[in-house]
Amino acid sequence: MMVDNLNINTKFNFKDEGFDASQSKFYQLLLELSDKHLSISVFDTQQNKVICLEHYTFGNTFTSNALAGKLPVFFAEHSFAKLKFAKTILSYVTQKFTLVPKSVFDVSKRKAYFDFNNTSDVSLDVKHGEIKSANAVVIFAIPQSIENALKQLFPSIEIVSSFSPFVEAAFKNRDAQYNNELFLHISNDKLFVCLFKNGKFHFANCFNYTAVADAGYYINLVLNQFQITVAGCKINFSGIVDKNDNLFVELQKFSITPSFSSTIASTSVSYKLQEIPAHYFVQLYSLIFCE
């Protein structure tokens, strides 16, 4: 049942002592928002280093209007809302998107592309963004109420689909030793998938993720579709998951031995953040590669 009240719980909150508000013109503010969480990071462009990480979860199921109303309250108590950043970019986590080759994309048909895979909704603002590594355009939607709230807080904010940093991260994490490679990112109840076959980008999508068995099912579904065996493919996971989770016990039933992937080297993260595995926040950190 959706409600109009929203409970926000703090999970991580780390800031490097070198963070200097007077230097915010050299910082990028990176945000990731879904109906389950809000993640915040700051990237220092001079040091080429992530110097802040905050992660919050939402304790109940709520309406988009409730979230839109809570964001100004949350940021009114947050120092970042008062700073001028070199860039502020938000990754919105949603399954409501369509991927189109850049060569055929026509901005005048943007809504038609979106409606092809999604139910039309007047409360949504349909947007698009380029995934340069994939030579593709992703058309996605965000509730207008949430977008308006964010633009009031950060007038120059750029909004992208979380699918964009995920795919960009997959390209950057490609292992040349493997012809076939599958990347998966778990974001609460969503499973993002990106496949490379014979070294080339072949497939990307997002599936519902409600149980650990879902991951094994979708891995086999995608590999079978492209006639790739589990043994013949390197499988990479990211998101807030660990090797001792039930997920990886389940994957052993499918003879799947996963690796963890991250676009951020430990040297590019403040020592205060290094206790948090870098693969937890691949989509958030990879916003620095989205233009």
C-alpha cells in the first residue's frame, strides 16, 4: 500500500576530511534516486577522487508526490543544497525506458519510442540521453513532480537514466581475456543486465528482481538466447551484494562463479570510503563518465 509519508534511513555517511566547501566549484555532485533509496557522492575533479558517500533507504512504500515533497525537506537540512558545484547529475533508477540505436534515433519520435515499451502516463516527463560507448540512445521517464522538486533544489541538474552509467561501466570493465562477458547490477528490486558476445555489445535490459533465484534464471535466459554457455562467459556482479549472500549460494546451483566489477580504482576513492566495496556503487560512481 502506497502512503504519503516517507521514512528515510541512513545506511552510509562518509566524508573525507579534505572536503572543502569553498572548493565546490571543482566538485561534481553525483546523485542516484529510486523508489527505494537515495545515494549521494562528491567527486573532486582536481584530485580525481571520490571524497564523499552517503546512502539512504526509504522505509516504506510511498507515492511519487510524497518523495517530491520530502526531497526539499531533506536537502534543506543538507549543506550540499547551499553549494555551487561544477556539475550536478542525477541517475534515476527506473525500468521505464527504451534503448534505440543512435543511427535511427529521431528526437521528434522520442515519446513514440518510449510508448512502444511502456504505458503512456501524463504524470511522467519523457527524456533521453546518449550512451556513447554503445552508440545508442536511452529514452526514459521520471515523474514530473520529482523532476520539478530536483530542479528547484539544483537548477542546473542533469538527469539521466541509471541505465546509462550501468552500460558505460560495463564497457569500461570489459576484460579482453574473455570473448563473452555478462554484467549484472542489482539495485533493490531491479536487475540490470548487459551482454558482450565475441567482444561486441549485444544486449542490455532490466528485469524485476524479487528473489535470489531470479538472478540465475535471467542469467541462463540471456545466455541461452545468444547460445552462450555459463562456462564460456565471465559473469560480473555489482550493487550492494557480497559473496556470502544467499544469492551466490543459489548461483552455485547453476555452476556460476561470479566476479565483482567496479569502474573506480581504490586509489580514486578517499581512504574513508575504502571500507565500502567499490562494486556497491558502480552506477553512482560511473556518472563521472556520463556527459
